[in-house]
Amino acid sequence: MLRDYQPADAEAITRVALAAFAEFERHYSDWPLFMTHVAKMPELAKTGEIIVAEDGGRIVGAVAYIGAQAPKPEFFDPAWPVIRMLVVDPSARGKGIGRRLTEECLRRAERDQSPAIALHTTPIMTVALPMYLRMGFARIGEAPDILGVPYTVYVKSLA
């Protein structure tokens, strides 16, 4: 089940985000610093809409939909909505949760009449990146590296 974020979800979302990124520890040059940023996922509710995935009453995933005119990193076109921090608890993977969360972001972009939606990801995310490509996202350019890990910007046309 998908629903909108509530402030009481902050601790559970942080737990899921930290668990979701744990497998990438060896890739980042400053893992403790990176994890402090991951732990701030609930703060994305200040500028966007966090969508929460529940399974059996337990939060197992989340994603932030950042609307077209909301503040976002400068490597994104300010006119595009952006998908940020898609996370799925490792114990809940393989159930289509990441895809459903991404599809909900696409629905919200269509609701907002956006011609496209963007995200940035990295090749080390060997499940997420192929999923985005299957869903029609296309690589459009580089994003700045994050602590030694290369990132790329992808866009999906909604027109």
C-alpha cells in the first residue's frame, strides 16, 4: 500500500533508507558523511512529497517527489519534477515496491502536467538503474560525483 508521508514516519523512513544504502558502503569515500545525508531523507518533505510504501502495516519503502518549481540541485532543469531517494528495505525487495513508488511519482508529474520527470542515479545501483531504463528513462548527462561515486541524470518524457 502506498500513502503520503506523515511526520510520525520519520524514524521508520530513516531506518529503511540507511538499510537500503548499506550495501554500497565500500563505494563511497566518506561513508559516515554519506550516511548523515541519507539519514536526512525525511527532510525532503519540506520541499517535496514523500510517498511511503507499507507492507503489513510496516514501512518498507519510500521516495520523494520534488515538484517542478521546488528547490533542487542545479544539475536538474528547474522546470522538471524530480524523483529523489527511492529506498526499499532489503527484506522487502523483489516485490515491485520500487517500481510502484516510481510509478506514483510519474502519476504525480502527470497530475502536475509536467512534460518530463528526472532523477539521478549511479551504475552501482544495479537494481534501480535497469528498472529506470525499462520504465523509459533516458540518460541525458552527468551529475556531480558524490564522494567518489559517479552519478548520471536520467529523464523520462511524459508528453
